[in-house]
Amino acid sequence: MSKREKIISELMFWLQMLVIVAFFIPYQVSRMLHETDGMIITSFLLVDIYCAFMLSLAWNAYKANPTRIARQMVATWILGVVLYTLFTLTFAFNACKLWNPNDNVNAVNAAIGVMGALALVRAKALPWSHPDVRMNLAISFRVIPQTMLALNIFASQSSKGVATEFVISFHALIALRIAGILYAIKEHGTDRNRRCMLISESLGWASWCLVTAAWLVHR
């Protein structure tokens, strides 16, 4: 990795940490202490499970090759587990209704995603860290729950449980991740890993745009 790539990688990492710690966590937790309208618990819980899975992969990668970037990936997923556990618990202790029909849809889709990933692992003898497996899980545990969150906001006609800073900072985080992937593609070309990451993040952004639209309509 060149000196310029190291600087850009460091900048991307610390910008994401800043957005998460300064905006993403405090504003949404503060909002859910008073309002949870429009939110569903699986939009947090499933992402929490996904972050824990990715943390296990990142930790194994770090043990195999303890580079600075590998260490940053471990730190990123640890923070992901902490913040989504915090979101899940905050919602659970303050929501008037803990579970609704859209949570059932998310749970079923997550189960299908796990079965699909397991089928890939067994049929093609792929490791769980393979890009196709990770993309399959990302769609089931991130993209679909965000889409269902948007539908839940439209159905309940309320987004009081969604903080403005949470919506905006989420866009910033996804934009930073996509920018990092595009930079890697520009410098090193497209491989299966980067292509799957780009598809996953792009679908994640599209589903968050749906959440944003629902939030704007029912603010």
C-alpha cells in the first residue's frame, strides 16, 4: 500500500468513527428514550447479529495477518456490535410495542438468508468469508430490514422515533464506505470482493433512501 493509500485509508476510518460517536449513536439513543414511533426492533437486532458475524471474520483475518487495516476492521465491527446492541436495548426498554408484523417479515427473510448462505457454503465449498456469502447475508440482515423499516414508517404514519441526525449520519457513513470501495477499485481494479461489497453498500444506500423518504413524508 502506497503512502497516499495509507493516508486516505486512515482518513476514511477516523471520519467514520467521528460520525458514529458524535452523531449516529447519541442522537438516536436520545430520541428513542422518549419516542420509538415508526421503529421496529429487528431493524437493529438483525444488523447487530450481522455485525457480530462480520466481527468474527475480521478477528480471524487479523489473527492470520495482523496489519493496521485488519486491526481497524476489528475495531469497526466491535463498535458496530456495541452501538446496535445499545440501539436494540434502548428500543426494547422504551417501546410501547416490542414486536410487530414487519418484524416477522424480517425474521423470516433473515432465516432465508442464512439458509441461502449455508447452501452456498455447502454446495460450492465456500468459506463463510467468501464475498458471495457475505453479500447474501448483508442483503438479508441489512438491506431488507431497512426496507421494512421504511414500510413500517409509512404504515404507522409516524417517524418520531427516528432522529434527524441519525438519518443524515447514516447517509454519510454509507457514502464514506462506498467512496472507500470506489477508491480501491480505481487504484487496484475490480475483483469479486470489491464488486460484492459495492453491490451490498449500494443496495444498503438505496434501502436507506426509502427510509429517508418515509421519514420526510411522516416527520
